Amino acid sequence: MDDISGIAGGRVRSFIERVEQLEREIQELNEGKKEVFAEAKGEGFDVKILKEIIRLRKQDQEERDEHETLLDLYLRAIENSESQPVAAAA
């Protein structure tokens, strides 16, 4: 009997096997991604920059603009704080 305590074992197995197959495919894709980055690095490209470009391309223009604005704001705040003496801790 396939049905124990109201659970269809064959159906559970089907879900698990499908997820396991997807995990194998994801692993293969990740290996392929590593190979592409290794190839780019071998040709002298900066992999960190390539990953940054990929991350930015996933964002829409509004998100990118907001990110750049905040980054600029924070960097200016740091620069301004470095030119001012830090108050001694109480």
C-alpha cells in the first residue's frame, strides 16, 4: 500500500526527486559560472568588477540612482568627519 497515514508516499518521493534534480542542475550551473569567471580572469579581467556589473544590471535605473546617491552621501559624510576632530569619549 502506497498510502500510509494519509500520506501518498509516491507523491512525496516525486517532489523530493524533482527538488534533488533541480539542486543538481543548480550545482552544474554554478560550476559553469565559475568556469566563465576563471576564463575572464585568465584574460585579465577583474572578476570583482564583472560581478558588480552583473549586480547593477539586475537593478532598474531608479534603484541604481538611489544606490549611487546614498553611496556618495555616505562617502562625503566620512570625508567631512575625518577633517573634524573627534570628541573624546566621556
